[in-house]
Amino acid sequence: MPTVAEEAPRLDRFSLPDAAGHFGGYGGVFVPETLMTALQELAAAYEVARKDPVFLAELRHHLKEFAGRPTPLYFAERLTQHCGGAKIYLKREDLLHTGAHKINNALAQALLAKRMGKKRIIAETGAGQHGVATAAACAKFGLECVVYMGAHDMERQALNVFRMRLMGAEVRGVEAGQKTLKEAINEAMRDWVTNVRSTHYILGTAYGSHPYPMMVRDFHRVIGQEAKEQILACEGRLPDELIACVGGGSNAIGLFFEFLEDAGVKMTGVEAGGHGIKRGEHAARFAGGRLGVLQGCKTFLLQDAEGQIELTHSVSAGLDYAAVGPEHAFYRDRGRIDFAYATDDEVLETFQLCSRLEGIIPALESTHALVHAIKRAKVLSKDKVIIVNLSGRGDKDVQQVAALLGSAK
Ligand SMILES: *Cc1c(COP(=O)(O)O)cnc(C)c1O
């Protein structure tokens, strides 16, 4: 067998995906015929927009004025002291308008939809963060907005449901199956098939059929671009490690992409370990999954012997999904991105630790990255530097955590 080095003398992050959306053996387009035209139309429109200085300038303007970019790269001094090793920096995506990195992509896709003459937007949401970001972008641009959300997630994230409705979005609860993100995506796809002429589907993560994984990645690249500039300014060198949580993979690839060719920078994606790696108890696709196709994309996913999608569990709704973005699967094979997982218990402990030490309440999703960062900081020497993507704020999670901690006592 050829070694990775022989196969790929140089890793060119810009050569991916190919024109059909493949990241090596992952990605692609797996949709009913009725959606092919819509995806092709979208890919063509995006191909023009991504090179159009007018579109890019307008997007930059909205990211600054509406979303609040650039976000700080914050030295977590007390968390660093607590660990006694490597310096921990937090990329503060939690400070963005609507509370998470999701607004980068939602704003950009809404702008693209406007350009394409689409007046109606649909979206799926898990934790509700993508729904809230999409509702905000639609309100801003005067677009009609329908958000599909699993009924179980609507309970877990009732506050976000209210926020979406306040901003004028219609939230449609989905009662099928496990009543979480996967079912919400099914409903959104069904809607899109029916209303494809008037409607753009703002998918919320670096997942699905081409061009979504590429497009959503591109819209989050700003995270890594800023972080690189910021760490060079304050440390005078590149970081040793980057750590980000991975649901579909958008905040992680957003941070990582700019560093992929910097061989000295180690990158780790952290998945949801839930109650541990047992069937139906977690969402760590790389720990318990294998190759398959789900919702338009070929990638690593959690499935049984017959290929049926397994149940997933995580304390964080935003990481609770059976499949992972294709670009992550590709770079994992190459040994360029490593993967770890954090369990619910570890996350609940670190959620409190970060709040107490830093005065920053992290989203439960982002806390997965923090759990791993703390483990790494403890074993690395003090001259090492870690950047953690703090993908969102935890205000949406406090009620749930209060209930969990209450019942543990
Ligand atoms: C949605 C969400 C995630 C997970 O999605 P990715 O596409 O993997 O980034 C992580 N953190 C927060 C705060 C989220 O809202």
C-alpha cells in the first residue's frame, strides 16, 4: 500500500472538493432528482459570488456591523493557571450576535439567496442556534423564514424557539423518529423539493450535498483567518494546537482551514461522547461509526449492521447528529486532523469550571472542546500555545444544566 506521503506529496486545501463535491472518497451529491437542479443552480450562483468583490465586500460589511466581527482571541489566564501547562486562548465566537458562530454562515447564505432572487428561506435547527441566526438574517434582509426543529429539541431549547418566533420566523415542530436534528433535516428537504423555485435552504453546518460542505466551510474561514493574525500579533508565532468541537463540523473547519498547510499546528476535533461509546449513547462518529450515506452525503456515520442509522445521544443538542462533515473524514484519513470525544459528565464539570474561573459561560457544544483543551494543557509545557474555538455562549443551556445538576444531587 502506498504511504500517505507518496499519495499526496503536498496537501492543497484549495483543491478540495472537486467539481462534483468529493473530498477524496467522501462527500458528493446524494439527493432525489427533483433537487439536482436546485443544487446545480446554487453551486453555479455560489461559484460566481465567491469571486465577486461586490458580494464579498457586502458580506464583510454585514459581518462587521451586524454580527460583530472580528471576535477577540482571548487569553484564558485563570484556566491556564488552573491547568499549569500550555497557554489557552479562546476564539470568542460566543460574542457574535445571536451567540454562536452560526451567524457567519446564515448571513452569507441569506445574502446569496437574495442575489439569487429567492424570497423564502427554510432551515433546520438542532440546538436552535442555527435557527436563531437564520431568523435574524431573514429579519434583517426582509425574507420569509421557516425553521424545522425536532419536537424534542424544541423542549430542550425552548428559549431559542421563542427567540426565532420573536424575529418573525415560523418554527415547525417535527414529531417523527427521535424528534431531533436528523428528522428536522428530512422535513426541510421535503419542503425544498416542493418549493424549490421560490425557496433557498440555508443548511447550518459543513454537511449535506455539494456545494454545502464547501460553501459553509468558506463562510466560516474568517474564524481561522482572524485567529491566525491575532495569535501572530500576541505570541509572535503560530499555535501548537487548535481544538474545536465537531457536530457537522463547521466551526472546526472554519478555524482549522487556514492552518491546514502549517505542518507544526496539531488539530483536534472533539465529538460528543455522551454516556460513553456504547450503541445509542453517544454521537462520536469516528469512535463508533463507519462509511455510509446520510442526507445527501457520503461520510462516517453511526449505523447498525444493516446500515440503519443508530440513535444518538449528547447533552448538547448541537452535537447530537449521526454523521460528520465529509472534509473532516478526509483529513482524518490523511492524519491531518485528529479526533477525540468528551462525555456528558466531563462537559458538565468543565461548563462550571470555565464559568467560575473565566466569567465566561460556554455553550455545551463548545465545552466539549474545552474538556479536551484542559487535558492537553495539563500535559504540555508552559511555552506551548493552544487555541480553542469557543463556538458559542451557554446562556441557552443554563436551564438544562441547572436541571441536570439539581437531579444529580
Ligand atoms: C451548532 C453548534 C455547534 C456544532 O456545529 P458545527 O457545525 O460542528 O460547528 C457547535 N457549537 C455551537 C455553539 C453550535 O451552536
